[in-house]
Amino acid sequence: MVLETLNPLHYNITSLVPDTMPVATVPILILMCFLFLIWNHEETSSIPGPGYCMGIGPLISHGRFLWMGVGKACNYYNKTYGEFVRVWISGEETFIISK
């Protein structure tokens, strides 16, 4: 009797999952993939600067300005991307022009 309860073939795993589960998850997964593609899509800009990358780019550039200060962060972006750079400060697109 103990061996019968420990036998994995004794349990039917498919009876634990309802039949409607796969039918409901497919449209939800398709919708999530579609929303992810829309959210991740960005217009390619001709102005150099850090990428948007699902909102992580603005967080990193804003954090760099808070951490390093305006002067050092501007110098970093100018060395990395050139004289005309697009960054985000407080969630707003900001252009750094220097020479």
C-alpha cells in the first residue's frame, strides 16, 4: 500500500490542470507579447546618446546626473557620444551641446 502511494504513475498530473487553462493562456500570452513589443518600440533618433531600452536608459542617465553632478556627467557624455548628446533628466529629453 505504501509503494502504491509513492508510485508516480499512480497520479494523473493532467487531472490537476483544468482544460480551460491552455485556452485562456494563449490569448493572454499573445496580448502580453504585443504590448511588450509596442512598449519596447522606439523611434530611432539621429542624435547620439544612451538608448531608451524599455525606460532603463532614462533612469541610468538621470541617476548619473544625480550621482556625478551636472558638470562631470556632461563631460562623461561628451567624451562618450560627442559634442551633441541626447540624455534624460527627470524623465524629460535633454540635449547637451558643448564644444
